[in-house]
Amino acid sequence: MKLSDIMGAANLSVYAEIAMILFIAAFVVIVIKTFAPGRQKTFDAASRMPLDDEHPQTPR
């Protein structure tokens, strides 16, 4: 019996499907958090930070 026969009979494709579902869920959460309306002010302030000479900020 070959290793490929053993691995094929183990039915491990379920793990790949679970991993894909987790990846899609994480991707959706990140996209929603990124494009949420409340985050617009934060992104605007961060985009102006390198050019703001009047109110210099130290990076985290």
C-alpha cells in the first residue's frame, strides 16, 4: 500500500474546506471594518499626518 492510497482514504479534504470558510469569514470581517463609515475620520487623519506641519504627531 502506497502513502498516496492511505492519504486518499483518510478523507482530509474537509480540513481544506474548513480553512477556506475561515479565510472567507476573516476576509469579510476585515473588509467590513475597513470600509465602515465610522473609520473614515481615522483614515483621513492618518493620510494627512505626513504633511501636517502645524500639528506634528509621533507615530505609535
